[in-house]
Amino acid sequence: MHLTLPTILTLFRIVLLPVIVIVFYLPEYFPTTRSWSNLAAAGIFITAGITDWLDGWIARRYNMSSAFGAFLDPVADKLMVAVALFLIVQQNPSALMAVASAVIVGREISISALREWMAELGQRAAVGVAWIGKFKTVMQIVAIVVCLHQRDLPELRLYRIGEGLLVVAAVLTIWSAFVYVRAAWPIMRDADSGKI
């Protein structure tokens, strides 16, 4: 298998998973890192987001798409989001954060399963990425970065804003899931009735 640059960037994103966990928990073992570890964890997440955009752009611009890359890219995205949400909830185990995170992770698993099933039926295009899914992703990334940073600014309770954005992201997650299921519903109905 030939590794393209976009696939290497995706693999790099997966390598960042243990790095973000280690950096996030550094203060528990090295208290002197407390002043910068959360900022570094947020920076790693931003780096992952940039590589996600960059690998897609390179693949499209230079025709470097591959089957392995197409499989690996969404897996890397979902892993990074899930790991970041687990870190946030572990550090701030409130019911609000747990429910919002569970909604986001549950939706990612469910829609991934839906897309895989639709691909088996040859109907993958019916559940292509919609604008609401892209907007949800942007909101999710901003919320996670703010929550990972875990620092308020003078006169601004930044972490509370991050919590609010995560709840908004969870609502958008439900909305986008509804959009995808609604698009897939006629095909699911036809499959049940034996028309497909």
C-alpha cells in the first residue's frame, strides 16, 4: 500500500491521540506544568483540526485520494473528538458535560454505522455531508478547544462559554443526525420491503 501525504497527515492525527492525553494529565505528575498543559492540549487539538482540513484539501487539489485514506480520515476525526470529550468530562464531571458529550459521541457512532450500511446498499451519496454537519463540526471544535484550555480570561468566564458552546454543538448534533436519518429513511423503508 502506497502512503500518500494526506494519509500520512491522517496517521499523524492518530499519533496525536496519546500525546494529547499525556499533556492533559501532566500536572497530576508534574505540578509545575499546570500553567501550560491545558493550553498545550488545546493547541494539539487545533493542530489535529488543521491537519484534518489540510489532508482533505491536498487530496482534492492534487488528486491524492485513496481508499485507505477515505476510511482512515473519519476514524481519526471521531477518535480525536471522543478522546478530547472524555478528557473534558473527566476533569469536569458535571451532568451537563456528560450528557452533551454522550450525545456527540453517540451521534458519531450512529451516523458512521448508517453511512456504512448505506454504502453496502450502494446509496452512500444519500447521506453525504450536509451544511448542518459542517456547522456542527465547527461549533464542536471551538467548544472543545475552549473547554480543553480550561482558563478564564479577566472579566470573561471563558470556560462557561465553552460549556455553552458544547451544549449548542450537542443540539446541532441531534439536528444533523435527524437530517441524515430523514435522507436515508426512504432507502431504509425500501430495503425492509425488499425493493433494494
